[in-house]
Amino acid sequence: MVAQDPNIGRDLLDGQFRILQKIGSGGMGAVYKALQPAMNRMVAVKILHPKLANRKDLVSRFRREARAMSHLSHPNTVKVYLYGELDDGSLYIVMEYLEGRNLNQVVRKEGPLVVERAIPVLIQCCGALQEAHLMGIVHRDLKPENIFLSTNGGLKDFPKVLDFGLAKVTERELRPGSIMLTQEGMVFGTPEFMSPEQAQGHVLDARSDIYSLAVILYEVLTGKLPFEARTPMEFIQLHVTKPPIPIDDRIAGKTFPPGLGQVIAKALEKKPENRYASASEFADALKVFGGQASKGFTAMMPAAVPSSPGASPASPASPAAAIPQPAPSGAGGGAPMSGGARSQQAKTLKMEAQPDQAAPPAQGSAAMMSAPAASAGGGVPARSGAPSQKAAVSRTAPMSAIGPEGKPKTPIVLLIGVAVACLLAGVLLTVIVLKVME
């Protein structure tokens, strides 16, 4: 008989939340549906296994997800309400509860989506990523399992981008004590959806996410991936060395609007500089294929100005980092199937890579699992929101202006100005004294 999950029925944070049921689980922790009585609403609570609390890499990944998502406010990014640490040392994130299914579940049940339905979904995801990229955040693990089609509020096909557990942020976003988990030569992500530079362990920027999003669109439209491969390592090698199968040639007898294949092909270019420069630019290229609704979504694209004073655009940034504050991941998936199809859920891998070689070595180990996808009709983690009381660094000032105690430093320019003024005053006083003495 299966033992009862000890978290079921548990009250968190002095009764602020009551856990009702588990809706997803994985190697790092679990996601639960919970009631927030004071607000009379359901939430999703992600909890890291207490036994992993001494794993600094996993704790940093969990915290990184919470902090990355707490910076974001786009409606198509899952919302974070609260995050921190429980009395037993477990890390948690409280997120919005979503009804619906992830994109992988939708395609598996209904088959490939028609262009007019798929394009608006992907354009809205571009909006969520555009905001993240402008704030220096690169997702790094985009896949259909991490795009959830919510039905909340009676809406249909309203996508939410989930699981920023592998998110790469600029060094400026780091806080004291953060671990630099993402280093050149290390490969993190899901092989089927990795960009060539990610597969080789290179430094990533926003264009890596654009490549992954194009692979997702390709699979959503055809039910197949852009390469014929049987293993994760084969996918990695093909991302690096082989051109993708043109989408117009992927399914016998299936045709797509003229020009769509070229747009996808550009987003799947091996060299980042040959792809679209931003998620907004990719969305603009797609909107002509998605009908009137798509044009409305691109009109609401986040402006190309970072909305956080300390953030910088996610253009070729230095290898990025871990962020402090919680966020576990859930169930990983199986290996891809033959014929370019893949199994029920893609698995996130962490591997050593050799950046100077054309293809990475075959010594991958499944060390990082992606966030659990809720079963059909279940809830799932959500977007961004305000951080909990554990967030020590103010978002209103850049890190360089924050002292060790979290208080603003005295600006150096002001100190220099005072010193110069004192010097000039001293010189003037000396001249006056000499004139008087004469």
C-alpha cells in the first residue's frame, strides 16, 4: 500500500495555506494544489525535498527559479506569490493555480495543431520571453511541457510559460552567496529542444530561447521534431551538425502557408547571429500566419527597455548564474522515440561538454529534471510576482548601490564632489588670507 504523502493536509506558514492534493512530482520535489483561505483561492505550492536541503546546487536552482519568476509580470508567465523556507528547512514557492493542460499533452491527445491555433499561442509565449530577455533572464529549458494552456477564467489556449528552474541571469542579478551553476563547458537543458550553442556548452543569450521556441512550434505543427534521432545524444549531435528537415517536407501530403517554412528555418539557424535577434522580432515574423488575433498580441509586446533598473538585455552575457530563492522541478520524461517523435515527456539533462568540438561527448547524466506537468485538468505552477520576506535585495536599486546590510551605499560621485568642493574652498581661503596679509 502506498504511504500517504505527509504534506497532504498540512498547513503552511501558520495556516496561510492548506495543502489539498499532489498534482505533480519529480526527483527534486513535488507540486501541490493548496487552498489560501484568506484569499478564498487555490494556489500551487512547489516544495523541494527536505533531504535535498544540503545540496547547494539544487537549492540554488530552486531559489533561482523563484527569483527569476519574481522579476516577471507578463500575463503569459506563471505568477509567483511567495517563496521562502519552511520550519523543517524545505524550500517552497507559492504560485498561481492553473487549470488546463501543457502543450505536449494537448498535441498528444488532439494531434498537431492547425497554424491558426498554434501561431497565436507561440506569439504570446514570445511576449513572455521578450520581457524575461529584456531583464537579462534566459529560460534555457523551453519545451512543450513548460508551456501550459490555461483555461482559467473561461479563456481558451491562454499560454503560461513555466519552470524557470534552469533560467540564466546576468551577473548583475546575482546576490551574495549565489553559486555560478552555469559555466562554459556545462550543458543543461532538454536535448530535443537545445540550441546548438547550448548543446556545446557555450555562453547563451536570448537567441538560444528563440531556437528552442522554433523547435516547439515545429513539433506542435507536425507532431515530429526537426531531426530523425533515437537517443538524446543523437539529438544533441544533430542540433550541432545537421540542418533541420524543412517543415514542408516533414509530413507527406501536409502543406503550410507559403513563407512559414522560411520563418521557422531562420529561427533554427545554427549560428545565433543568423536567427531573429529577439523574441519580439520572431513574433513579428510569425504574425502574418496567425490571423487578426496574432497582430493584437504583437502590438502588446513588451517595449525594448529593461523594466528593472539593475537588469540588462539578455544579449551575449557572461555565463550565467544561480539565483537565491526557491524552486523545484518535477517529473522528467522519457527518451525520444524513433522517427523524430519523442516520448511522453522530455527529460532535462546536465552534461559535461567540450565546446571546441563539433559535437558534445556522449557522457550525459540525467541530473536535472524539468518542472512537473500537471495531468489533464490539474493545476500547475505559475508566473511571477512579489518575492517573500526572504528577498534581501531591493529591486529599486542596482546591486552596485546596495551595501552588505542591504542599505544603499553613499554614491562615490557625491563623495568626490564634496572633496573637490572642500579643496576649492581651501584654495580660495588661502588666496584671501594672502591678500589680507599684503
